[in-house]
Amino acid sequence: MLLFTCPNCGPRDETEFHYGGQAHVPYPENPADLSDVEWSRYLFYRENPKGVFAERWVHSTGCRQWFNMLRDTVSYDVHAVYPMGAPQPATATTQQKGA
């Protein structure tokens, strides 16, 4: 069992949270102008990296607030938890990827 830290409620059991997909995916500026292929890519195509990944989560049985989490998809280690709308924080692992 994993413990996730809700920014509002503190550490809680993982079963209180629900995954919301990849974080930082911008909504299209003019969705009506997108072709069917472009719209389907926005809706369904997401990264699936091995390593640190920015994800959206909701504390569904607690405060019901959404937040972002940097989590390693291999080890399940949580590197950072930060509010929606905030930029992704740099970690040692994400800095190495950019180098």
C-alpha cells in the first residue's frame, strides 16, 4: 500500500485517490478548428515514459481537490506534489533528462 500526500489533507492511503492522466497537457486554443485526427490525438495520445512522470490526481474520498504529482513509474517514488496550474518543479532526475 502506498501513502500519497494530499496538499490539503496530508498523508493518506492511495485508495483515497484517483488518477487523472498526464499533467500539463494544454487544451487546444481553437478546438473547433481541429481535424478529427488532431482532436483524437489531443484526447487519447499521452506519453508513457519509464521514469519520472507528471500526473494529475484527485483526492476523491477526502477534500476532492485536484493536484499534480511527479511520480516515478518504475519505483512508484513520489518526487513532488504541487497545485494545479503551478509549473512542474525541477528534480534531480528531471534535470538529468534535460541535460
